[in-house]
Amino acid sequence: MNIGGLLKNSMIDYPGKLSCGIFLSGCNFDCPYCHNPDLAKGCSMPRAESDPQNCYRFIESRKGFLDGVVISGGEPTLQTDLFDLCENIKQMGYPVKLDTNGSRPQVIKRLITEGLVDYIAMDLKTDPLKYATYIQPNCNVSEILSSIEIIMASATAYEFRTTCVKPIVTVEVVENICRLIEGAGLYALQRFHKTEMLHPDFFKDANYEYTHEELRQLKAIAEPWVKQCIVR
């Protein structure tokens, strides 16, 4: 298991819970705005937290303080040990939240079927038909659509989320995404925060940030399609 880091506590990553986060390294997408470029590239962190046993010991020691564990990345579903990781955490009594790009629907389906995840957050980067242009040239659109269907039909709790950055996300893109997730419980439009990026040159000399007013307009477009839309 390629653990890229451990976030020891967070109040924002698992809705309604104080959580810790395990970041698994390696990703099959190439999002220009990715704010974890080292994790996306599959880099391992030379820290004690990179040892799975040390992660387990830390999580065990926080019983009674933490309310849940978030498994993020990179893309966690690429890791063959993900099922064991989730099972071990569940056996400690913690609910598990998974962050995923939705590229491996069969992994998501198995995690749900076996009761290994309690909350799934799937990133919808843009209109799936535009993934080949902006996200990954060889992306299989049917896998993204399948993950949406599986999550909406089977997940105990879930959200879809889109990082709003131009020109990857536009009004038309939000409209098309909403048609795909019509009736979803929660759709989060995320502000783009200019930090480290995987491909900063992509945004050179470009107006890529949304204003607060523009985000409110996107929210107004999304609200009729889903049960709840938020800007975070």
C-alpha cells in the first residue's frame, strides 16, 4: 500500500465528523489544477506515517476522540490493499469516507456491497464528454457514468462535487453534470484555491477563478436538479 501521508485531524473532510485522513499515493488522472501533485505522481512520503501499521496504531489510539476516517488520494481505488485498509478501520469501530474520481466502478461497487464504506464523495471534474480534453486522454466515460449510477443506487451516504475552475468548468458543464446526477442528495461546488498545481502552465495568463457571484449563479443552476447544492 502506497500511503502518501496522514492528516491527524480535520473538521471539514467528513461531513459532521471530526476525522483523520489517510492519503493514498498515485492517480490515473492528470487534472491540471490538482493541489496534491506529489500524490498524483505516486510519490511516497519518507515519514513514519507512511507505514500502514503506524497508521493503524494512530487510529486505534484516537478512539473516543475521532469520529471517522477519510481515505483520499491520489486515487484510492487504484490500491489493491484498499479493501483490507477499509476492513481494518471498520473493525476498529470507525465509519469510513472514501474520496474517489469514479474511474473504477467495480471497486466502488464491491466496497459498498461489502459494507466497507459509509460515505462516498465522487469528484465530477467536468462534463464526462470533456474528460479526454482536460483530465485524461484515455478516460473511459462509461466508467464515470457507471460509478454515478452505482453510488446513487447503492451508497448509504454520498455526495458529488466539482471544483469550479475555468475553462474546465462552465455553465454548460454544470448543466450537463446536473442532468447526470438528477435527484442526488448533495452536490458541492468547490472554490478553486490557488496553491500547488500539477500543471500550473495550463492556467498561465488565463482567467481561471470564479468570483463569489459567479459561484452563486452556478449554484442557482444546479439547485433545481438536486436535493441540496452547496458552495464550499
